[in-house]
Amino acid sequence: MQEQSAVLEKNEKGVSFSQNKHIKLNKFDALWMLNLFGTAVGAGVLFLPINAGKSGFWPLVIIALLAGPMTYYAHQGLARFVLSSPKKGADITLVAEDYFGKTAGKLITFLYFFAIFPILLIYGNGITNTVESFIVHQLHLVAPPRWILSGVLIGILISIMLMGEKLMLKITEYLVYPLILILFALSLYLIPQWNTSMLHQVPGAADFLGTLWITLPVIVFSFNHSPAISQFSLSLERHYGNSVAAEKHATFTEKGTSTLLLVFVMLFVFSCVLSLTPAELHEAKVQNISILSYLANKFDNPYISYFGPLVAFLAITSSFFGHYLGAREGIEGLYIQMAHKEKDIDRKKLHKYTAVLFFFTLWGVAILNPSILGIIESLGGPFIAMILFIMPMYAIAKIPAMRKYSGKWSNVFVTVMGTLAITAVIYKLF
């Protein structure tokens, strides 16, 4: 009888990895699990219960059932796409160029950058607004001039990225633990306030399906951590020494990330939605305030309002790191593709140039504090959905290196759900 226990081998660096599917959680995978969680959970988590719950309770239940497998299979497909390349260390921009040709590769890289960079601009602006508001309203102090405050905050975040992957993962760990704890504590705190008014709102079949379709992207993009997937995959490849081991650990880690997101974020969403009536959710939407601000006003509880800025700060900072990785990858990929000198590039020097460019761009936007950023982010939504859902599935059907993943029901599921999400985003835009 074949032995069922895991067979361990070591790569050239001496790092052990499992030959079979029974992988045990280790610290390296756990740190990336937290980083991917942090990338997905931005400040939008404070508005997620309002945006997702305004359509009613029952569509939200179906969305929650679909969100887990959608998140897991879509991001697993993107990680497999990166790791399928025979070129060790090739990121998503180089793999796309190798598989689809130079012109299509450049287009995909541009769309990848365009979809992620506006979100980075929003986070640079958002961290400034969050800290400034906390200083003024919670600490009752005079905030420093905006140009100084924004410069310091953005400078610190980008400096962390320049100091290397290990420091970024460690800081993310310290940010995500309290974020998970606060979301869980607030979810439990609201349970005594639950009411059944949401359960009585049952739409007809046509309205139900229409609501489901329109609401789908809200959850999909709230769980999206695709900007960090490429660098996450390459980090696993460097750590475990080969793409085969990296793919197994990527699948394992992605399953953990999707589970964390589903449990903690959706518990928070359901707890908030069940604490309010449909009319109150609509009122919160009209007021354009976060769910914690509305709950603090409703229950006259100042302690809840203090968690708002804290959750926003933790979520923005952790999500900033993951989106920075994706935006940097996109713009550097464009430069390498245009310069045609991949082998001669000094990556560390290129990272520094990118950091300077990003710093001054983010700083300028944070000083100006424009209102148009959300519109630009919405325009990038269909592109990131195409890259996350459709591109890996197309590669499985057309690229020989990915044919081994063909014939799975999950491929059809991701393609269908991704198409529905993309069409819903485009519909809402126009």
C-alpha cells in the first residue's frame, strides 16, 4: 500500500516542501495569507454592508455562497497563469507577452496598470483624510498642513516597500491581526441588535435575478486581491525553489485567504445588515457615511465611531502594500517591454525610480484631494475583472503549458461568473 503521509523534499535552498496535496501551514505561507487578506480588505469594508445589503437579505445570501468559490478559483487561476511560465521569475506582464505576443502583452500590461494604479491613488488620498479626520475629530487637535501630513504618510508607506518583502510582510501581519479582531468583535457586538425586517423583504424572481446580477461585482471586487497575486506567486517560487511546489503552496494559501475573507468580512456584513432596516441602509447610502459612523449615530455609541478611523487606517495601509506591488509591476513591465532589455535591467534601481515617481504622484493627488478618483477606479473595474477571471481561463484553453488544468468544472464556473460580473460593472457605468 502506498504510504499516505506527506513526502518531503528540499529545494536548492534547503527549504522543505510537500510532494503531495497534504500541505501544512507554515509561517511563510501564513504571512502571505495575511498579506492577501489585507490587500483585499481596503477601507471599502466600511461601506460594504451598505452597498451589498441595500438590495436585500436574500440576494446577499446567494452572493455570499458564490463569493467563496469565485474568489478562490479566480485567484488560483491567476497564480497558475504566472507560475506556468517556463521562465523562472517571469511576472504577469512578461508571461502575458510570452503567451499572447508583444502587442497583446503590452495592452494587457497597460490595462493591468490602469486598473490598479487609480486604487493606489485613492489609498494615498484616503490615508491622509483618515489621519487628518482622526486628529481633528477624535484627538481634538489642529491637523498639520495637508502637504506635510500627506508627504510624511505616503513617504513612510513607500519607504517600507523599498526596504524589502520581509519587512512588508511583517508589518502587514501586525496590521491584519487587529483588523480581523476588530471586525470579529464588532460583528459579535451587534448580534443583540439583530432584527428580522430584512428577512421579510423578498423580491420577485425577475427582481431577484436582476439584483443578484447588479450586486455580484460589489462582493467580487471587495474580495479582490489580484494586484498582489503575481508577486505572491514569484515569492513562493523563490522560497520553494520551483514552480511545482510554488503552485501547490499557492493553492493552499489562496484557499486560506478566501476562507478568512468569507468568514470575517461576510460575518461583519451580515451582522451590520441585520442590525438595520432596509430604510436605514438606504439612509446611510444617501448620507454617504461609513457603516460604523451610521451605527454610532443610531445607537448613540461613541466607542463604535472610534473604531471607524482605526479600521480604515489598518485596512488602507495593508491594502496599499498589495496594490503597490501590482502597480509597480505594471509600470515596470511596460518600461521593460518598451525598452526591450529585460536581461540588462537593474531591478533594485528600477524599484527606486518607480518609488520616486509614485511618491510625487500620490503626494500631489493627496494634496489636491480630487473627487474624480472613484470614477476612474470604476472605469478600471472591468479590466481587472478581465485579467482576473477571463485571461487565465482563456490561457487554459489555448496555451499548452496550462492545458493540464483544463476539463474542470471550476473553469466554466469562473468564466460564467466573471462574465456576469464584468457585464454588471459595464451596465452600472453606462
